[in-house]
Amino acid sequence: MDINKNESKYMRAKERVDQLKKFYGNLTSYIVVITGLGILNYYTNGWRYMWFLWAAFG
């Protein structure tokens, strides 16, 4: 019985770690893409119209 309880805790912890890894992977991708769009925006028209914010918050 104790083995099943430990195995259940392990599986829940493993799922939680997988969820956190997925979240931080998505967050990293988001930051990289939005930063790239911001750089592209700056080089195309300066900061006259910050269109990359539509992608960031939309």
C-alpha cells in the first residue's frame, strides 16, 4: 500500500514538473517572438507606431 501511495505522489509530481516545463517553454518562446517583433518594428519605422504591441497584448 505504501508503494502505491509513493508511486501516486511521484506521478503527480512528474505531471506538475511536465506542466511547469511546458509553461516556461511557451513563455520563453513568447518573449523571443515579441522581442523579435519589437526589433523589427524599431528598424522599420522607429517608435512612431508600435504595432508589435498588438501582437504582445492581442
